[in-house]
Amino acid sequence: MVFSALILTLAIQAQPAQSAPPAAPPKPFDCSAPEHRQFDFWIGEWDVVPNPATAASNTAAPPPGRKPASNVVERAHHGCVVLENWDDRVGGTGQSFNIYDRTRKRWHQTWVDSTGGLHQYEGELKDGNMVFMGEVPLPPGSRFQGRRAIRLSFMPMGPDKVRQFSESLNSDGTWSVNYDLIYTRRAKTK
């Protein structure tokens, strides 16, 4: 009996241990959290003009037949990047790359353009508006070299309109308007 129990114990120990099923690979990051959708109001194909409500009374009207600027904003890189494609229709072009940085819990925008401009901003959604702060190069021909502080705000004005408002910080702590634009969503063509 002792001999049978010993053989049974050895037989059980000699059997290969059953391995656990292999672990499933981790799910790839998919940028589906609500924070990654905060800037979706800007996605679309847009015609862009200066804001008529804030245009100076001495601002010249655009030449007859001139088309408004064009901006195509789309999701890229598996939905993780908001990609802007700007064309002012008079020779100026640019792109911005916008991403929610999940480690810093902030939005980041990098703008590059046909004048060699490089602008970098960080921001967040505040009261339904996307508000960025950054430093950009002083314009060519400036008396000084360097960068200036900019506040860049995107304000949804309904499903088919967005206002983009850019301001520069002055040395006295006040803000000056750089530009004020209205985006109108283009009608879908069939």
C-alpha cells in the first residue's frame, strides 16, 4: 500500500505542470478618452474670414472674387492628432499638429508655415473654449529678435462656426489683438 502511494505520488509529480494560457497583449492606446475629443468642434472643412464684428472701420474690403482662406482640419494618426491644413489663398500655407498629452493633461499645438514660422502652444479646454498659451517669433523686420507671448483661443459658435482669436502680451501686461477670424463650415457637396 505504501509502495502504491509512493508510485502514485511520483507519477503525479512527473506529469508536466499545466501552464496558464498566455496573457493577452495589452490593448494599444486608442485616444478614445473624452479628453482626446475636446477639440473635435474644430474638425471640418472651413472658409475663414476676418471677424466682421471686430474688423476696423478702415480695413479694406477684399478684392471682388477673392475666395476666403481655407482650413481643413482632420483627425490623423489613428485619431490621436488633430491636423490643420491652412491656405490663405494668396500664397501663405501652414499646418498645425494638435494632440492631448495624457501625461501632462494638457493640449499641445505645433504650428509650422511657409514663412519658416514655428509656433508652439500648450493649453486646455476652459468654459467650452480651447485656450492655448505660447511664444512665437517676433515678425521679420522687428527692431528686436526674440519671441513674444501669445494667447490663442478657439471658440465654438454653434455646430458650423468657430472663432479663432489671437492676442499678444504687451510689456505693460495688457493684451493686443493679432487677429480675429471666423470659420464657417463648408456645405458638403454631393
